[in-house]
Amino acid sequence: MSKEETSEILVSFWGVRGSIPTSPEPSEYDDKLYNILKNCSSENLQNDKSIKQYITGLPAEMKQFVGFNTSCVYVSIEGKHIIFDAGSGIRRLGNMLMKREFGSGDGEAHIFLSHTHWDHIMGFPFFAPSYHSGNNITIYGVHNGLEQRISNQQEDEYYPISLSAMGAVIDFFQLRKEEAYDLDGIWITNKMLNHPGGSFGYRIDYQNKSIVYATDSEYKHIGPDRYATFVDFFKNADILIFDAQFTIEESLEKENWGHSTSLQGVDFAAEANVKHLLFFHHDPSYSDQKIQTILQEASDYRKTKYPDKQIRLSIAREGLELKL
Ligand SMILES: [Zn+2]
Ligand SMILES: [Zn+2]
């Protein structure tokens, strides 16, 4: 097989919440347990082995939560480690990377920040590879003063260890607005989204595969010309990770908060011919059950409005891994 046929892209989710990390309400544990026990038969409980097999075989949505960490998505291409956002989810990603070449100081990570709202950078001080000398971490972004913004949160008023004392080589690279960047043959384009303070989406194009990470954006009142530029940015994406923080009802109440709905994601995905649309940046107050209604609303809407379009719809959940 040629190199092209064997290359694989892995996309995994480490933080899927918006705004602030959260934790489940006690009643949510009860709901999970209820469903697991209801689904169980006496055969599943015969011995240790059958219990373990039963647990292993349960679908992720039944035994796990959607997740409580803020934005962090990892993309691995040809041994390159690309990370979108450094929300609280980057802490566990860092621990995983430390078991690989980062643990011996031989790692190189590329972190692309959508913007510097707290939920997208708060995990960086807890990213273990940054403390190991020999590792190289490059932080990319479009905003001015990126280094200052990141180092500010590690001033001693807020955190005990400064950015310069972390150990690894940490470089900053300011991307030009809406210009493609060549990361050794992996093309990464940014696009300004519609969000207070500005947020940028990223699109990876590599060997006819494309992944779009577009979080923290509201698409109301943007006018048809600008709308078309978003359709263009999402065009033919294999994976579109889309800010669907609000239900429709809540999006009406929270106009200009800078977030959108799963239905808007479906419209874009249909128009842009997206294969797999993932709803992301879940509201911290939403239970798994409520997040499930976001998927249901989107699925019903797709069937009614675009009956001929095959779009795979999913909830972005911590631990989800996709291969392209
Ligand atoms: Zn956010
Ligand atoms: Zn934001």
C-alpha cells in the first residue's frame, strides 16, 4: 500500500463543555444507575466475569457522562500532535502525551487557540508536557498579544508557576487572519467567527480529508454574504465540530452571547455538504439528558428540512475517538 492509503488521522475529544468546567448533579448519577440496572439481566450478574463483560459492553452514553471539561480537541496526523484549545480538558490529554515521547522530553505539540476566553486557556497551566525540558510547545493564534494573554493567567496573583518557569520551550506564533498555514504539508486555515472579543475557527486539510473546529460563534444577523463565507469554510468537511451550546429556546433568550444551536449546525452542514457534524461546547448547566434533546432536535430538523441529505449527527463527548 502507498503511504497515502495507510495514513490515518485520529481526532479525539478531551473537553467538550463551554464556559466553565462542571460536575454532575447527584440525581444524574441516579439516572445513569437506573438505566444500567434496568437494562441488566440475571445472566449479566452471575459472576465477576459476566459483570465486567456487561459493563464493558454498555454503550458510552449509558455508562459515561458527556463530559465536564472545557474545550480541548486533539488531532494526530502522521505523528504530529495538533491540539485545538487549552481548556481544562488539556490536563488529561497532557497526561496521556506524557506516556509517549513527551515523557522523555522529545515531544512537539502544536496548540491552536480559538480565542483566549478563560474556558479555552484555563487548562494550559496544568498541561504536564509544558513542564518537561526538551519538549517543544508552540501556541498559535490570530489575536494580538497572544503570549501576554497566556502569561497573564500565570502571574503570581493567579497561579504559582510563571510561564517562563515551566521547563519546556514554549513558543508563540501569530497567524495571519484567514490565511492558510502550512504545518509540514498539513494545511491549517483560520476563519474569524462571530463572538464577543473575536474567536477563530480552524480547518485542517490533509490528503483530501478535512476537519473543521469552529467553536464560540453566533450566526444570527450576519447577512447572506458573510453567511456564505462560513458555508465555504465548512465545505465538504469530513468532520465539523460546531458550537451548539444552546437549545432553540435558550438561543432566543441569550441573543448576542456569541453561541449557536444544533439546528444552525444542520443548516450549515446541509449547505456545505458536511459528512459528520458534532455538537460541541455544551452549556455547563445542561444534563446529559438535555444535551440529548439537542441531538434529537437536530435529527428531527434534518429529517424534515433535508430528507435527502445524509449527515451523520453526534454529540461531542469526552473520550470519543474518530478515525479518518
Ligand atoms: Zn467558550
Ligand atoms: Zn468565548
